[in-house]
Amino acid sequence: MNIALDPQTEARLRAIADARHLSLESCLAQIVGSIAEPPLAELSPAGPKDSLVDFFRRSPLWGANLNLERVQDYPRTIDLG
């Protein structure tokens, strides 16, 4: 596969690759792999469906014991005179 990059982008990618002690090709493979991380089956509409409970269990806030109760605010009397 050939990818055409402008010189500035290529220079930035080479600097990233050098900092990671990788070849440019290996660095690009890691970057593209991280972007394409979810398997295609999960991205397709026919993929597995999770329940709402599963969705919240995967949340970074799972187990944080947050109080999500709504504070009841009752009507107040207002003096209009």
C-alpha cells in the first residue's frame, strides 16, 4: 500500500516514530491499528447488541457510588405585591 503524505505530515510522523524507536512503517501500523481497534462486527448494525446494564457496567463511573437521586424542589410562595 502506498500513502501520499505532505512533507510536514511525514516529518511529524517520522519524529513520532523516532521517539518510539520504531520504523515509520511500524509506527503507522500502530497508529492505524489504534484507530481501527473495535472489531468490524461491533461496528456493524448486525453486530451483537448489549443491554443497557452492560453499557453502564462498562462505564468508567461503574462502582463510583454516585448519588443520582433528583432533589425535589417544591413550589414557593412569592409576594407579588
